[in-house]
Amino acid sequence: MGKYKLGVGHISNYFIVSSLCGGMLTRTLCVLFDRRAVEIYISTQKVRTISGSRKYGQLRKLAVIFLITVAMMAFSEKSMADEIRVAVASNFTSAIKVIAERFEASTGHQVTLLFGSTGKHYAQIKNGAPFDIFLAADVRRPRLLEKEGIAISGSRFTYAIGKVVLWSPKPGYVDSEGKVLEKGKFRYLALANPKLAPYGKAAQEILQRRKVWDKMRGRLVRGENINQTFQFVKSGNAELGFVAYSQLKHPGSSFEGSFWEVPQALYTPIEQQAVLLKDTELARSFLVFIRSEEMREMILRYGYGL
């Protein structure tokens, strides 16, 4: 339920009532009065004038009552809107923002997204973080939450298959077979923390299978999540790094630099699962929306498999 708060104040001969919906000031209602009339405003637009021979104190009381009534009517739709909180693996940031916007537009309900590594989200959920849905970047954590009785049994499903790429913002720097790893002509290589992020674990597997993991230990820059890893490379703090293909592939836009799309035979498939944490009609409807044909096609356009 959206938060609704009224604040009433007065300076000399006017009253102001502001409505706060979800913590954001959306509109101000103001009443101006003297001993002959009362004028009601919403923002800067006058909506009503009340006049007559009423006593001054009666006009003040009438103004406040009328103002609060108008405020309740003006913001009833917003204040009644439900909200869901979704913990999202960082790699899915761009795609889920579009999904959430479309869901909000079609239902009028609010979706609050919180991004981070799958491992950190898992720890937060176990410690009682108030999430309704968890969109993880692996299967293991949603399965554990279900086994531990924290997630709703039978609600897990795979919403995307992640892809790993080795990327550098420098054109021609990364070859199409990833031989730059063996050549080693770079100072730093970025990857997400393998203990927290499935994409980091996949990067470690790739380096191990290419038999360069031990050689790279002194050159590795670890991001807390895949978004931070991407920023390490984009900013030049690392010449190249393992990132999610979805971070490079956005509908209607192109990326700079060079990359190697790593064959999925070199790492365990990144099966990204969603799980329901609170069994509400709104949360379930959002998961149904994610699984709709239109949203599945959109997820594909962001560089994921299904």
C-alpha cells in the first residue's frame, strides 16, 4: 500500500496541505482566506471559492475540512496503489527496468527494484529483508530459499539464460577467440567476485579451463557484482574483463570496443531463476507478466537465452 501523509500548516491568513505519496511530494493544495471568502487551490490552479457572511473562525474550519476532503480525493488513486519489492541480480538491470515500467503502466501498481549480487541478496533475504520476489542469477540460491522454507514452494522458474563475454572498450583489443588471455599483454583483468556473483564464478571456470587462472591471480580486479565489474572496464581501471553479454546488447543501441563471446562449453550454464518470497496476488501477477510472450521476446533482445 502506498504511503499517504498529510501535513497542515498556516501562516497568517492561509493554510497549506501537502500530500506525500511514496515519499515524493506530488502536489500542494492551498487555501487562501480572509473574513469574506475562502479560495481553494491545487498547486497554482484555483478550484473553488467559498464566500458568505460566516464568521471568520467558521471560514477557517470550513476551509481546512474542505481542503482535506479534496486532498483525499485527489490522491486516492495513488495512495491505494500496491507496491512490490523485487531483489534483482545486477546483470538483469536494463531488462527488468523496461519490464517494470510496462507492468506499472498496465496495472497502476508500483515496482521497486533493488539491484545487487545474487549472493548478497540471498544473505539479505535470509536475514529478513522485505522482498516479495527474488530474480537471481543462478539456480542454487532460489533452490536453497525454497528448501529453507523462506520462498514459496513450487514458484521457481528460469526467466533467462545468461551469456558471458570478455570485453574491452578498445576496438581490436580482444580477438574473436580470446587468445588475448594467453598473450597476457595487459595489466588488469576484471571479473565479478566468484563467491558472490554467478557471472564471476563462470569467469573463474573459463580461466581455469583455458589454464590461465593461476597466472592471472595477481592481475585480477574483483567487482562486488557484475555492474561494478563492467564499470571497472568501462572506466579503464582494467583493460578488459568478463561481463554479461546483456550489458553490451541493448535494443536500439550499439556498444564500443571489442569482445569475445565465450562458448558456453567453457562454463556452467548461467540459468537465472525467479522465486516468490511473499504469496500475494500482485507478486504472482508480476511473475506471470515476466513469463508473457512479449516479455520473453524482449528478454531475448537484451542478449539472454531462454
